[in-house]
Amino acid sequence: MTSAQVDTEKAPEEGYERGLNSRQVQMIAIGGAIGVGLFLGAGANIAKAGPSIILMYALAGVIIFFIMRALGELLLYRPVSGSFAEYSREFLGPFFGYFTGWTYWLMWVVTGMAELTAAAIYIHYWFPDIPQWVSALVFLLLLFVANLISVKLFGEIEFWFSMVKVTAIIGMIVIGIGVLTLGFSQAGDTASVSNLWEFDGFFPKGIGSSLMTLQGVMFAYLAVELVGVTAGESENPEKTLPKAINTLPWRIALFYVGALTVILAVVKWTEFAEGVSPFVEAFAVIGIPAGAGIVNFVVLTAALSSCNSGMYSTGRMLRTLADNGEAPGVFKRLSSTKTPAIGIGVSVIFMGIGVVLNYTVPEKAFGYVTSVATAAGIWTWLMILVSHVMYRRKVVAGRLPASSFPAPGGSVCSYIAIAFLLFVTCLIAYDADARVCLYVMAGWAVALGIGWAVLKSRNPEVTERRGEPDADELEKIV
């Protein structure tokens, strides 16, 4: 019996319902790779880097695949809900599990703020007189109610949100290719592949400027790791998780590299600006009747999809922390529909800070929260990679069983991804506008450090490092 099978049998003890089928997990994985970072954030990145932004998304996409294959190997070794914190706890020690769990919770709370902000901006397209904070509050409450009902409803909502996004991007690519090859639409005379290099070259503002967009590009990929959180509620994780992860390369190639290549060929890069979706702008230039409005609806669903995922994951992560004595015990409770309703509710209250930001600084809210979310996401990815390296060492030493889904290249790709993420962190520190997130994370680290000291004084057993599994435990896993 494999380790995955053993843990799958134990999973019902967690109390969750295995209500996510293969169709839903696949779409959650796809939806995780398509969010507001692409639909809205790409506009600012294009303005900063020009056509070279395509290369930046491709480069970051390769690193994301390395991260996901490392996570995949760990998931098939031991598929559990709240996986990132659990692996950090097992391979690096209790403090890292505690820190990673709370930081991933922070990442999703802040990402939820960003998505609510984006959704409110999209509503302005149709209803410019509605204040941003009103739209953000309404969406927050609607998604909260949906998350309380059941994991099946969450999975179904994500399935259809993702279906809308996928269909829209494929349609955009097909229409764009039609414009480029057949010359129809209002953009027919100016649309050309040569737009990728004619206006001051492929790197119009220099390689340095292009590299500085990597922090925004990495934000676009936040949530691809969400399949790890679904492990404890997937019907057949040993089959669905590898399939979801292995489709990542073509998803990145199509939805990011492909879509942006077509858009920047149809509309020259100088037409795009921060705060405007390049997809909406492209359809407006093409001149398809109601096209821009349709795309605006699509990007609205993308923002709501990501916020919906945030509520799902924060509740599960708080429960994992509570199970390990690292959060109040009340977060362990499940509702009658087997959802961590209290954890979701508390997370929604903190997401409500995004509503306040939309009231006080609506023009800066998106930039503030995305930088903090990116920093928290980088920490999570680093912990996945470091845990993977430690796991591989123990497998080679014969102290743990091999996973049925090994990452290609063993630990080599994980080391490459670690170096890349540290490089992006240096870029964030260099950027005067973005480095504020590092100050926030420093304050967050201090707060968690104080919390850990309190935990240690009240319950020393919680903070004790787990030892190596003994012979009986290893025999059970194998």
C-alpha cells in the first residue's frame, strides 16, 4: 500500500467531506492559473516592460512548474489538507509549520482584498456612480454565504467561474488570430506580429525594467498551489492531483504566453496602462459590439473566483493550525455541512479591511495589497521547495518512502526555483514602491514570533520538534 493510499483512508478522520471530484479539481487548478493578476495586473506590467512581459510570464511560469512538481511529490507522499504548513512542520520543525500556516492565511486574506478591489473596479465599468467599497462589501458577503453551504457548492462555483475564464481567453486568442490573419475588425490595419518589436524593440524600456515586473508577474501566479489545500477533500488525490499539476505547462503556455502574445500583436503595447485590463482594451480596439462589456464580465468572474478560493483556503488553514494547537481551538469546529465556518467567518472579517481600503484610498488599494500578497506567497513557495529538498534527502537516506509522483530532476529544480524566488525578493527590496510589503512582512514576523513565545510558555508540547518516524511508523507508511 502506498503512503497516499494510507493517508487517503485516514482523511475522513479530519471530518471533511471528500466532495471535490476530478472535474472540479481540474478546474480549480486551471482557475488558479488565471486570475486578476493576468486580467488586471498585466496592464501595468505591459506599460512597464512592453512586449518583453511575455518572456517574464514564461520565465516565471517555468519556476511555478518546478514549485508545483515539488509540491506534487510531497502531496503523493502524504496528501493532507493544509499541506504547506504540514510539510514545513514535518521537515523543518513546528515553528516553520506555524509560521507558514499563518502566512498562507495572510496571503489569502490579502489576496481576497485585492480581488474585491478588482471586482469593484470592474463594476465601475457599468455603474460608475457606485462607490468601490459598496461593491466590494456586497461581493464579500455573497461569497461568504456560498462558502458556508458545502465544499461541493464551492467546487461547483469554481468550476463554472473557471469555465468562463477559459472560454473567454480561448475566444480572445481565436479572435486575435483572426484579426492578424484575415485583417477584419477596426484593428485590422494596425494589427501585426511586428507590433512585438517595432515600437522601440522587444525590451523598449530595457532588461532591468522588464525584470522589475517579476514581482507583479509572480502575483499573477498566486493560487496555483491551491490544489494542495484541496488534497484532504479530493475524491481520489492519487489520480486527480498529478493530472492537475501536469497540465500546468500547457495552461501557462496558452493562458499567459499565448494570450498576451496575441493581445500585444493586435494592439501595440503603448496603448495599455495601469488599472485597465488589457483584455478589455483589446476588445474595445477590435471593435466587436459589446465585446468590451463581455470581457469585463469575464474578468469580474475571475476576481470573484479568486476571492472565493481565498475564503475556502483560509478556513482550512486555520483549522490545520488549530489541530496543531497553533490557533484557538474554536477553529477546529466544523459546521453541519462539514465546512470550517468559524475560520471562514473570521477570515472574511479581516478581508473586510479591503472594503475599508476601497473607501479610504480606492486608487491605491490594489497596489498595496498585491505587494503584501506576493511577499507572503513567496514565503509559502520557499517553504514548499525547502520541504521538498529535505524530503528528498530523507528518501535517499532510506528514512522515508519514495513518492509515487517524483519531481523531475530530484532537488535540482527546487534549488533553481529557490534562487529565483530570492532574486525576486531582492527586486522587491530594490523597488521603493514595493518594498513596503517587506516592512509589513517584518512586522508580521515579529507578531508571529511573539505568538510563538506565548504558545511555548503555555503549551511546550506544541512547540516540540517531531522526531524521526520509528520502524513501526515507517512500516505503516510503506
